[in-house]
Amino acid sequence: MKNRIPRELVECGATTAIVLGSGLGPLVEELEPVCSHEYAALGLPVSKVPGHAGRILVARLQGRPLLIAQGRVHLYEGWSASEVVRMVDFLREIGIRSLILTNAAGTVNPDFSPGSWMMLSDHLNLTGQSPLCGGPHFVDMTEVYSRRLRSLFHKVASRQGTILHEGVYAALPGPQYETPAEVRMLQRLGADAVGMSTVPEAIKARALGLEVAAFSCLTNWGAGLAPGHLSHEEVTSAGRSAASSLSDILREALPLI
Ligand code: HPA
């Protein structure tokens, strides 16, 4: 299906876009919107998962345009990897050069507590799928998450006195959360956090030559690392309460990209 591209999205001149994951809507609540388009009206796939909006907003941050994609679709909803990354194609087409991805994730690193943020240094694609099937083939993945952007975000976080972890994100297909045995496996594989998104978009963005950064909101301990059970409600409400510290970092860092 062909995307419909409204002229105002191209003419706004935004070169940086943020994709917001589960419960991370508050990141943009204080921004003044310039325009807004529903995914459905743009020909983009729409998620049915509670807590995921489906809207592109353009807002101004210190006078500069910033594009915000509120909501994404997931492999576990039955979308193919190439459908999951249609958003990335769309953003590239309207002139985006830097892509900031966010997600909610479980922490499997005992030193990274729930409620904090982790910037991705690398990932493990354990989804069993790639958005590049059919081409382009053999794209280099040595530095998916830009060193330049990571260093910028670390500088801003330390100036603000905010803890910003950095680590490896393991993407599983879901939709179920992991078993305790799977969490132990992920720890042995070198993962720090686990989730069900972001990696297809990051792979596609690199294939299109975009600069990528990604942040996990660590909403819960991985299964078996703490007493109790996991629930989607717990994950989205933890995301909402952690949103403001990333919002402070982004507000200061984005104009410097
Ligand atoms: N596992 C997978 N995905 C998640 C989790 C988790 O523990 N928390 C938030 N998204």
C-alpha cells in the first residue's frame, strides 16, 4: 500500500523524529503541536494494543521542528517485519535523518533498576525475522546505535544528574512475556533488557542510512528476578511515571542534534 504524504509534513522541515512506545505519551504532552495526522489517514498500519496511539505530530522545540510518531505496530500483532517498518520508510521519505526510538522493556541486569532508562548500545535480534528479507542484503550492523548521539545524550544526562544506563536490548517476538528460564538465557547471552519492538525499525533505519538512537524505559524486572507476576498495566503505568526524566534529556539534547 502506498503512503499518503501531506505536504505540510515535508515542508515543516523536521529532520529528527522520535517514535514513542507503550505508555510514553507524556513525553510530548507539554509540546505545542504544529500539525497532527492519524496513521490511518497516512496509509500507515495502526496498532490495536491498549496504550498505543497512532498519530504523527509535528511540534516545535526551541523553535525547531520535531516529528513525533506516537505508537507503533508489533510483530506479535501479526504484522510482518516489512509492515512493522513502514513507518521508517515513511519518515525517510519526508526527510528525517535522525531517528530516536523508545520502548518499554524488562530489565535483566541486576544493576539496572526498574524506573530508570537504558540507552541501547547494541541489540540481539531474537525475533527470527528481518525487515530486510527481499533486500537490501548484507547491510553492516557494526554500529546500529550512533556513537555520536550516545555521547551527546550521556553528556546531557550527566549535566542533569540523571542516571542513564547503556546496554544490550534483546528483541523477542512475544506476545507473551518471558519465562524465568528465558530470562536466565538472555542474561547469559549478554542482554541487559528485553522487549518486543525497536529492533526491526533500527535495522531498517540503518539500511536507509538514518542515524539511530534508542532508549528503553525499564518498567519491570524480567520474569523470575523479583517476586510476583508481570502485567501490561504495570508496564504502561511504570512507563508513564518514568517518562519525565527522558523528556528532560530530550528537551535539552534534541536541538543539539
Ligand atoms: N519482557 C518483554 N517485553 C517487555 C517487558 C518484559 O519484561 N516489559 C516491557 N516490555
